[in-house]
Amino acid sequence: RKPIVAVVGRPNVGKSTLFNALAGEMISIVKDTPGITRDRIYADISWLDKNFTLIDTGGIEPDSGDIILSQMREQAQIAIDTADVILFMVDVKQGLVDADSKVADMLRRSHKPVVLVVNKVDSFQKYMADVYEFYNLGIGDPWPISAANRMGIGDMLDEVVRHF
Ligand code: GDP
Ligand code: MG
């Protein structure tokens, strides 16, 4: 079967923007798949000679911090259970927050391959210095992207498919 790549991260970091950017350009099918988890969205993606299924683990309603964290843990656990590679997205403009560290701890303990993606790096010149902070998560190199401006996505995908 095709490898599964799941995108996880806090609300508003840009998971769905990345998903749509990838699906819009390269997709064969985008569909809601009811019954597994509310609002999980799947797309078939091709990159170079590699094919994989991308899952956008959306569906978190921004609410109180505690609820977000428990939903993130649940989401991360689903990704750990079902994905071959986990794309863990953080937001350079928000910086490193506590919920990021907690989810990173979970992902690290799972021993699944994790690609740490730092989104909203709309200008590499302006924001690159802020990207290095995310080394503190202890889950490897941060890959800077701007999902909105479609920057850095090729290098990020190269890193994702390296784990297949
Ligand atoms: P999700 O909750 O993680 O799925 O985040 P969304 O994809 O819904 O995006 C949340 C907000 O961040 C939206 O207003 C997006 O337009 C914005 N956003 C997403 N990617 C970028 C980016 O690369 N740069 C900037 N500046 N904003 C972005
Ligand atoms: Mg979303």
C-alpha cells in the first residue's frame, strides 16, 4: 500500500493551507472520508517518483488551551497509529509554545519518522533566525516553508519521501 503522511499541529499553524496547496497542484482525489475521524481529509500526492496519501488532521476547534492540547494529543496519537511519516507543523510567527513541546514529546517517544515543518516563513531573510528556536523541540531539523506563498515545499517533500 501507499505510505501515509499525516499533518499534525496546533490550530491555525497552516495545516489545511499546506494540504490544499499540495492537493490543488498534484492531487488525483480529494475527499472527506467519513467514519474514521471527523473531518479528516485525504489526498493522493505524487512527488518525483513517489506516491503517498496525505492526511489533514483538521477538526480542532480553537477553544480553551486544555481542550486544544487534549485534542492535539488525540490527533497525534491517531497519526502515530496510522501514518508512516508524521509532518509536525509549527508556526514561526507564534514561536515555540508549550503545546508544541508536549506533542513533540509524544511524537519522539513513538519512534515514527517526524518531519518538523516551520510554516509562515514568508520571507526567509526576515524569519530564518526565528526558525532555529525549534531545534529545542528535539525532533530534528526544522524545515522552513510558507504554505501560503508555496516556498520551501519542494525541499520539505524531498525530506518526507526520504523516509519511505
Ligand atoms: P490549520 O488550522 O492548521 O489548518 O490552519 P489553516 O490552514 O486553516 O491556516 C490558518 C491561518 O494561517 C489562515 O489564515 C491562513 O491563511 C494562514 N496561513 C497559512 N499558511 C500561511 C503562511 O505560509 N503564511 C502566512 N502568513 N499565513 C499563513
Ligand atoms: Mg485545518
